[in-house]
Amino acid sequence: CTLIQRSGDTLAAAASGGWDTMEYAILVHMLAQVCGYKVGELVHVVHNLHIYDRHIEPLKEILNNPEYPAPTLWLNPEVKDFYSFTEEDFRLDNYQSTKLATKFEVAE
């Protein structure tokens, strides 16, 4: 799967681990499962990946946080119809994070 994004906010959305990347990665898993395929690769191209000035301090904090192993996505293997997925059919196992001390604004 290739995701081409016109513009993206580094902190909140488009960078590795951001909302946009995660939702499309999960979509790839969902489509693979219901089509009977193995999950392949997600290539994410962002044409304008930017950092807002108000996000510089939170980003510095994030870069100094410890790194954790990636969690494992679990999808209910019983779901075979894409439109039958529910919230209960998803789980992140072994998710670890560091709470941000600095709050950040997503939009004004």
C-alpha cells in the first residue's frame, strides 16, 4: 500500500508513529485479513512534512524519551467482512509509552 499525503504535521499526524500513519497501517492489516492476503508493506510519502513553532519544545521532549519496542496489533481473526469490524476487534499488545510533561496544541 502506498499512502501519498499532501501535507502533514510532524508531531500530531504524519511522522512515523503519528495518527495518519497508524490509521493507514491498521487499514492495510484489515484489508489483508478480509481479502485472505498476508500483510505487506506500507510506504508513506509526505510532500510537506512540517513542524509548527509551538511544537518545538514538545518534540525535544519526545526525542529525549526512552525508545520502546513496537507494540503488536491484534485483529480478531474471525472477522472476514470489512464492514463487520468493531472497536472490540482491535487490540495493541505490549504498548509502552512515556507521558508527555509538555502539553501541545493540535490546532488554533
